[in-house]
Amino acid sequence: MKAATQDDVCDVNCLHPEAVDLARTHQPDHACIEQAAAFLKLMADPTRIRILSALQATELCVCDLAAVVGISESAVSHQLRLLRTGRIVTYRKEGRVAYYRLLDHHVTTTLGNALDHARE
């Protein structure tokens, strides 16, 4: 992160009560902020982003994800367990095979926005 410069800070110490009140009324409650931070922390890992990007294209089993991402099935399983617990992915069973997919459009949108931002 870039260090603050003289242009980044106010020249005078003043308070704008209306703006402060407006900003405070738009603050989510503490539990919501904690859950959002946990969600973003889970997504903030290069390996997990590669897994999520693969799942954005199609649902995949652990073996296929390991082949796409280039890590062991054990490592993929570990990451999927974290993502499942964090409500980022879900799965369905077909016989003995579990097929993973992104949980919902919030995950898809957040991942897409992050990748679009990185590409700009």
C-alpha cells in the first residue's frame, strides 16, 4: 500500500457532521462486517482463486480440480473444506463422486469483479 502524502490528507482539522451521520447510518452491523471480512479472507488466496475460477466455468470433482489447478487432490480437498465451511462452494454427490460448484451468484459476482479489477 502506498504511504500517505501531503495530498492524501486534509489541510485542516474539521468535521462534517451530516456526512459523518450519513456514513454511520450506512454501516452494517458488527456481525455482518465480520462475516463479510471472513468471506473476503477466504477468497484472498491464489490457490483458492484458481479453484474458484475453474468452478466458475463448470462443476468439477476433486480429481479434475487437482488437474486444473496443478496441486494434489489432498491439497484441493483441504481448500474445498475451507470454502465449503465458509459457504463459498457447495457440492452434489453422484455415486461416490462429489461434484463441486460455486454456492451462488454472490460468489460468482465477487470473483468476477476481483478478476476484472485485476485485469484493468
